[in-house]
Amino acid sequence: MPSLRILADENIPHVHEAFGTLGTVTLTPGRAISASDVQAADVLLVRSVTEVNASLIQNHALQFVGSATIGTDHVNQAALSQRGIPFAHAPGSNADSVADYVLTALLHHATRTGTDLPTRTVGVVGCGNTGRRVARRCEALGCRVLRNDPPRAKNEPEHADQFVSLDTLLQKANIISLHVPLTTGGPHATRHLLDTNVVAAMQPGTWLVNTSRGAVVEANAVRHGLRDGPISALLFDVWPGEPAPAPDLIRDAAVATPHIAGYAYDGKVRGTHMLYQALCDVLDRPATWQPNEVLAAHAPDTWHLAPPSARWPRTEAWHALAQQAYTIADDDRRMRALASHPPEERAKAFADLRRTYPIRREMNRYAVAADSLLAEWHQPVSAGLTMQLTVPGATSSHMRST
């Protein structure tokens, strides 16, 4: 079989090692991929920063398009289908990473404000791969959780009683976490889902978490809700106006990060492997690249975490564990520095923070000695933070090669 010409976003990890087994790989900045670039390609691999539309894919030789992302709002799948071009993405690849981020952000803000997190009610809007994980993990911490997902409630009538309306969620939740895809049409469109009316219906003192898409929230509605209304804290990883978010929103957010919630190394490598496997399936060729070695090569100095003091409040103790795996304050500090930049520089700096993001591993790789924790913390740590509990003389599964 002739060697494939593969055009890939330069920020897809290990794309050379994986797809180099199938052809010649050319890397380019995702935002700069053009129709002329694609004309010389058999395979196109992108992230969310590349708009895959009919004008981009005029090349009739294109055999496959893959996106190393959970969401697909940047891909015109109808145009691909009309041309008979197979498409694959990476649903669920970074769901654990995003859930890690949400739990860490909540614990970080709760610790700073002296809030006992399990006393809060969490409303999860969108219960796909990521939302389900966030809901389950918040429940493991002891929070009451309300789930809102109209499409799932309609399509899964046997589970309809597990979901509430958005109105009910707004009335009862004091933490709202968004996990919806960005859609612009249909009965459940999510673009500007959080508008002035929705924000006004929130409970006083609401924390608003957004790790879905920036355009899911309407910027001015959030501004008014934060300054004069019911929102007491923004915990934002995605922003209206990316890649140049408004400086006032950055400054006013309680937690501000540059669209990196899903950037744990495990999830990024998993996404690459999912696309590679999909292309191998399309080509009917064996998948020879496996990610175990590259994951093992980027292990931290230790997987074993120092236990918190049993005298600490539970939220503070869980935060102490979480921040050993992921220090969200570092990402927050780097993001806040962008607020002083003019728009063009801010956009470049935002992209640079994402491009040069340091290695972060998923929490489920880390372990803490079970006998070092209060017994009532075992469930929150193992199911909420998804960390492994070790016992003397036993070998923890985190020692596996990945």
C-alpha cells in the first residue's frame, strides 16, 4: 500500500510515532491549516481550533479526517459524509482529565473560602462522558447532585427520573457545572444557554463552572450575574471570545485557566491512540503503535501522595491530596497574567499556554496509604478523587506500565 500523506495539528501528542507507521506526517499549527495544505494530504488530523468545513476539504484525495477532541462542533460532518470521507473523533478520551479539573477547582475554591464542599448542591448540566463522571465523583464527596440533560431524559425514558429540568436545577443548586456540547440548532441548542434569564434564575451565591465551550455562556449575562446578581464565583476554563478572553472576566474569575481542563497527558495520548486505531480500521491495517511506553516515560517522581492531617477539615484534607496531583493555582496564575495584554498578544499568549502546557497525569494514577486516612475519607478519596488506596504489603495497580 502506498505511503499516506498525513497532515496533522502540531499539538497532537505523539502523532509522529503513531501515524508515522502509516505514512509521512507533516505538522502545522492548527489555526493555520488551509485548503491548500489539505490539497496535498490523504489524511487530516485536527483539534478544536481548526474549522473543518466544505471549503477546507475540497481535496478529492482525502481519505480520512480525525479530531483529537471530545466535541465535534468545529467539524461539518455533513460535508464529510457528502464526500464519502470517514470521520473519527475521541469521545471520552479526556473525560477523566476534565473531571479531575472540576473536582480540583471546587476543592481549591472551597478551601480558600472556608466552605465545606459536601454541604453544597451541585447541578450538572449535560451528562455525557464527562458530566456523568463529575456527577458521580461529587456524590462520592458527599454533595447532593442534580442532573440535567433533556436529550438523554427523552431518549432514555427508563432513566428519566434521574434528571431534572433546568428550572429545577437553577432553583436548587448552588454550584452549576456545564458539560454540554456547543450546538446552535434544534430544541436543545446550547449556544448562549446561560443568558440573562437563566443567570437571573440562579440561587444567590452560586458558583458557576464552565469546562464545555465558551459560547455556552453569554458574556454580559455572566458579568451582570457576577457583579450585581446571584453568581458569587466563576470557575472558568473555557471562555467567550477565545482565544482572547475579556480581561475583566479573567480578573473577576475565582479560578481562571486557559482551556486546559482536558489536558492531562493520559487523555491527550488516549485521544491520539483512538484516532490512530480508527484510521487503521478504515485502512484495514494492524495497529502497531501502543501508548504504554510513552505514558511510562512521563511518570512523576512518585505516585505516592503525602497524607493530610486527620485534624484538618475534610474539604481542606481532600484539597491537600488533589493539589499534589494537580496544582491548579499554577495554571490560574499563568492565565491571570494575560489580562494585562492587548487582544492580539493575549490571543497568542493564550495559545502558547496551551501549546506549552506541562505534563499533568490523571488522578487515578496516584495512591495514598489507606491507613493514613480517616476511615470516613476512604470513599471520597477513592471514588471522588479516584485515587488508589494502598495497604501495607500490597502492590498498587498504579505501578502498571502506563
